[in-house]
Amino acid sequence: MFRQPDSLYAGVLLCSAIILAVVGGSLFWLRMPGDERLCNYRLSRRFVGWAYFSLAFTDVLWLLFLREEYELDFTRILVLAVAAVQATMFSGALVTLVNSRFPLARGVRRHLLAVAAGTASLFGCMLFFPQAFPVLFRLTAAAYCVQIALFARTFVREYRVCRRKLDNFFSDGEMRRLRWVAVSFLMTALIGLTAAAWLVSGLGMPYLFAFTGVYMVFYTFFGMKYINYPAEFGRIAPVIADDVPEPLAAGENIRTALDEWIAAKGYVRPGLSLESLAREVGCNRSYLSRYVNSELGLNFKSWIRALRIAESQRLLLEHPGASALEVGEMVGIHGRSTFFAQFSEVTGMSPGEYRRRYAGGDPIAPSQE
């Protein structure tokens, strides 16, 4: 067992450096998918690999300066530069997971040039104007925080667009497949801001010890999820990678076909998508999407949910012995908590409350139009 804090921290740093280097190497060496739609992903995976190597390099750097030397100015400059590089790489990579057509290379190149200019300015100031260095370093750290804020704005914008597309394409909340992406961006931003705060404040080893442990665990998790992303991509590819609208068939009328599909209760099948329904009713995907949006005033997910909840209202009253879970599965909503949440969102009450209120009377169902 280590007795000295520095020895304990050296062990954590060494472990972190090895793990990050191994994960970074895996991003390069493990087989990459050949799907053309994942071209940006393949590029971003290389970027992320270099980001992991830069983090491992930072750990090695701290291993060389474990005591008072960690406050040396050139060490702080290098750590800030590495933090800015990894923020650029990780942010760009995460954006490509929700928008495969994002101009990744151009954005990364622009931000790396800014990082190089800032790093060169800090080294020049340290060598020739040491009295001004503390002020310039704080200003540069502030610029780094602004960089993270800009990344966050871009990511939030692209994530919202992706969510709207998925809600207008799938009936069962496929955005949950990308929830880890949002969590990862939040964690990456917090780690970056924490690093900047530590560099400026000069907090001691215990703080850095805990910080290193947190980002070692997180980046191990993130690397595994990122490598396995192509398996998730297959399901959401029609939305993530296809921004070109299909041609609109002239004179296409789908109202009758949709009425027949609703009468046959086609909406109770789980896993419905805009594409599968378009094939069933014999129209193209773009036309169906516009019809649902403009004529019904809903996105695809909300429309299917309304149909399912309306059917569940009828079943709750016609089958008083059926449990809420059974009714939910009968209308294509699996999971008791999911059914309760969706039912309450549409009707404003729980299934049990609805059943008690309208048993023996006329139910109040939501409009299908």
C-alpha cells in the first residue's frame, strides 16, 4: 500500500496513462465499418484516438512533475494546450454521432489553429514577458472556456435537430439510443472546465487525484461506447445519414390508405417507423411525413402515441380485468412505466384513474385528427 500521497497519485496516473493509451490504440487498430455513411465516423474515430493519446501524454507529464514542480509555467501551458486539443476532438466526434454530414475536418482544423496560436503566445510571453504571463494565462484559460461553450452550442443545436428527425420517423422513442451521446458531451465539457479551474486556481494534489480517477473511468466507458456506435447506427441510419428528401409523387393521396390502416389497428405493432408505414400505404416517406405534420399537426411519434393511447382507453373499459401492463402491450407499448408515462402525458391521468372515472360511462378519447 502506498503511504505517501505522491506515490499513490503516481500509481493512479500511471494506471490512467496505460488505460487511455490502450483505448486510444483500440480506436485505431480495431476494425472500422466500411459503410460509406460512416465516413465521418471513421475520421472522427481517428481524432478521438489522438485525443486519448494526448490525455495519456498529460498523465505522463504529471508523472514527471509530481511535487512543487506541477506549478511550473511551461507545464501548465502544455496541459492547457492538451485540454484544448482533446475538447476539440471529442466535441467534433460527438457532433458527428447525431449529424453524420457535419463538416468535421474543417471545424477541427480551424480550432486547432486557434489552439496552436494561443499556445505559441503563452510560451512567448513566458520567455520574454514573464510579469505579464499570469494575466495572459488566465485570459487564455477563459478563451478555452469560451471554446467549450461554442462547442456546447453547436452540439445542442445538432442534437435537437436529430431528436426532431427521430421523433418524426420512429414511433418508439429511438432517441434513447443516443442518450449516452448527450451524457458524454456533458461529462466531456465538465471535465474540460474542471481542468481549466484547476490550472487557474492552483488547487493541490488531492483535488487532482480525484479528478484523474473520474476522467479515467469516464473515458474508458466512452471509448467502449464509441467503438460500438456502428451497431446502433444501423437502426437510426435513415435519419442520421439521409438529409436528402425523397421526390414527392404527384397527385399522391394517402388519406384512404391511412384510414384503412388505422381501422386495421396497424399502429399497435411495436417498432413502427415512418419508412415501414410509407411502404404499407404505398407512398414515399417524405410525402407521408409532410402529411402527418401538416394535416394532423403532429410529428410521427406523437401521432402513433395518440392512436395507441386512444385504443388503450377503449381496452381499459372493455377489459376491466386486464392489467395496465397487459393493455399497454396490446397497443404496442411495452413496459409498465412507459405505458403509464405516455398515458398520463396524453390524457392527464393514470390508467387506473381513467378506468375508475369512466367505467360504465362514455370515455373521453383524444382526437385522432
